[in-house]
Amino acid sequence: MILKYLPNAFTLIRFALIAPFLMYLHQANYRGALYIFILAGLTDGFDGWLARTFQWQSRFGSFIDPLADKLLIASSFVSLALIKQLPWWLVILVFCRDVTISLGVLTWHRFVPQQRIEFKPTVLSKINTALQLGLVVFCLTKLAFENTLPHATTLTYILIGLTSLTTTTSYIDYFWTGAKHAFASTPTPQ
């Protein structure tokens, strides 16, 4: 059944939307960038809903879906930092978390190939991703509508604080959980 590949197709569309999103940001067409980013977010929600509702999950989808999310978030965070909408320390924190998780997965596959690793985000990780996406949408909205949002600066600082808190907490959680799984999988010497 070809319909079972729809979630992966929407994920690939999200990959394809990254280039026009960055182009609009580069051209200072912030409304265009905002609309593209929202469209990418909708594809994320829709592919997840399709996969869960119709049991169209796949191992490939469980890998490329978070990868598409991470590339979209990383490119938007770097772009927003370049135009001084986000602090670089937050971009570095987000990158460190994602690189550590990716290296942990690669290390797991290298040293514990007999045990498959599940690409299952935690509730904390989902909250973190939602906050990261919300922060990007807020910054783009602020730019697109030329700071007409009331208390925009205060709200930006609050969102940055919450995002850094959940990024740090989920970073520690993934590290701790990964370490526990690694030690539990290590054969005991006899």
C-alpha cells in the first residue's frame, strides 16, 4: 500500500522547505520565512499524526523525522543568531545537545550493534522541541510584523530562558539515560 509512505513524503517536504526558508530569511522577507516555517511545522504534525493514526511508522521514518526537525531548528537558530534575534550561547547549547545525542547513537551502533536503539523522544524532549519551534515562530513573527507585538522583548527573554532550561534538562536526561543503557548492556567479566 503506497499510502503508508505518506508520513515519509511529508518529512521529505519538510527537508525541501529548509532552502526557501533560509532564502527568505537571507532576503529579509520575514513574512515569507514565517509562512514557510509554519508550513514546515504543519508537515511535521501531519506526518506524525498519519504515522500514529494508521500505524504507518517505519524505522526509516523514525530516523529521518527527527533529523528533519533538527536541521530545520539548527538552520533557523543559526540564521536568527546571525541577525541578532537569538544569543549565540543558546545556539551552541542546542548544537551541543544534538551533536552529543547523535554521537551517542553512532557510538551505540558501533559498539553495541546486537541491540537496536529506539528513536523514541521523551516527553521532556517533545516539550523542548515545541519550545524551540515556538521561539523561532515568535522571533519570526516579531520580525515579520516589525515589533508590533506587546512586550515582545520580555516575551523573547522568557522563551529563551524556558528553551535553555528544557534544552539543558533534556541534554542531561539523554546523557544519563544513554549512560544507564550502555552500562546495562556491557557484559560482565567472568
